[in-house]
Amino acid sequence: MKFIGWTIFVILFDQGSKFFIQSKMKIGESIPIIKGIFHITYIENPRTAFGLFEYQTMFFVVAALISVILAILIYKKIVFKEDSFMYIPLTLVLGGAVGNLIDRVRIDGRVIDFLDFRIWPIFNFADTAIVCGMLILLVHFLFYTKEEDKE
């Protein structure tokens, strides 16, 4: 049940932040938080990471649904192994994928992005959740599982 609860929390946090930005700012508006370093910049992005695959809505929807299904299948397998740590990165990946999927369906194949560090493409909390979840999984599988196999 924690898995579902934390996944919903990630989705609500992501969608709440996007709703707030969308209701308080105009597209293209930028508010400096740390001038020249970090701004809140509201854009509606039709692409994926690093500007790839512009307006490929069906691709994004299918990819997100596959990610959701895989995360659920992995979760089910992990629960039986009782590796309780692993639900954390899976909730991040699943919540982030669903958060961006909601945007793509709701606003004509685009996602709301607003975290702007000026040296990196503008992104959102769903993107952050996906990247953090994948990094945790990567580190876990590269370092932690190998140690278990040796025992």
C-alpha cells in the first residue's frame, strides 16, 4: 500500500506544482530566484529530454504506459522478494511517468516545465522524480545486487 500512496504523492506534488505555475504565470514568463542561475520559467514543452521527438504524442503516451506497466511488474516481483527499499525509486519513476502523461493528454501533447537552471533545459518535478528514481535503481543494481550475488 505504501507503493500506491507514495506514487500518488509524487503525482499530486508534480501536478500541484504545474497547476500553480500555470495559474500564476503566462507562457514564456520567467521569474529569477537566483538571478542568472535559477529561474522559474513557464513553458509548455512538446518535446522529450533535450528537445528530442517534438509533438510525438502517441510515442510519449505509449512509452509512459509501458513504463507504468514495467514499474508495476517490477514492484510486484520485488514485494515477493521483500526488498522494501526498492519501492522508493519505483514510486519516483512511476509517479513521474504518470505526471508527465497527464500533461501530455491534458494539454495537447505537451508538458509544463518551469525549473530553469539556465545551463540545462527547463524541466519539472516529474522529470526530476524519473531521473532520481532511475539513478537510485542504477546504483542499486550496479553495486548492491552484485554484493548479494557474491554471498
